[in-house]
Amino acid sequence: LLSILGINIMLAVSLNLISGLCGQFSLGHGAFYGAGAYAAALCATAGYPVPVALLVGFVVAGALGFIVGFASVRLREDFLAVTTIGISFLFVGFVRKQHWLGAEMGLSKIPPSGFGPDGNAIMILAFAAATIAFSLYLNRSWMGFAFRAVADDEQAARTIAIPASAYKLVAFAIGTAIAGLAGG
């Protein structure tokens, strides 16, 4: 239960960075969570240690989020929500057709982390605490102020030389990378 709690905390914080702090409507967060999960699982089955697998899941989901964010940076409100949920449907459809990803059954024979159930829960809760601390730091930093300015009024933010598109893209990439870490 503590592991599930920690994973959901990371997911909530990552979605809050996108939707709450920067004001973007993202409904496809599960795709980035799944991308991180599959990337980490593939690394683990290839024999890489847990920290490397988690880092790969973090990077893959962040890169995918950057690509999706770059493609949809000019979209707002409903259009962004439809685009992100479409990405989620595309991800599910892609995974279901790929036999090397386990198709409908998913990946199997993923080796255990070696930390045991208690060690896994402690590691996940530590990542959740680090994610919360990062979010609080980001919220109070100059970047957090820029995120909130973009969320409140994008045109007003542009008039005071805040590149709204760049900050929206950064928020989307950071949020999706954290979702990938939660998936891993």
C-alpha cells in the first residue's frame, strides 16, 4: 500500500506541475507513466541495475513529453486536452500490437529489484518525498513564478518578456519525466 501511495503521489505532483502550476490541460498522463514503466522494465529485463532502469524511464518519458509538448505548444484548453488523450490512446494501441512489449499481456519475467518489499516501499516513498520537495522548490523559484504568470494570462506574460511557449514546454517535459519515474 505504501508503494502504491508513493507512486500516486509522484503522479499527482507531476500532473500538478503541468495542470496546476502552468495551467495546461493534460489528459494523457497515463501514456507517459506507461512509457516510463515499459522503458524501466525493458532495462531491468536486459540486466541493468534499478537506478539505471529508473533513469532510463525518467529520460524516455521526459523526451516523449518534450516531443508531444513541442508539437502541441500552441494548443490551449480543450484542444490540448484532446491531443494529450489522443496520445494516450495511441500509446495503448501501440503497446497492444507490439509482441516484444508483451502485446495484450504486458511484459513478464521482470526481475525483482533486490531491495525486498520493505526496501521498495522505502525507495518509492523517498522518491515521492523528493518529488514533493522539488515541486515546492520549483513553485517558489523564478521558474514557478513564470509558470504561474503563463497560467494566469499568457498574453500578459508575453508582454513582460516571459516566453510562454518555452515555459509551457519545460513544464510539460518536467511533469512527464516525473510521471515516467513513477512508472519505473
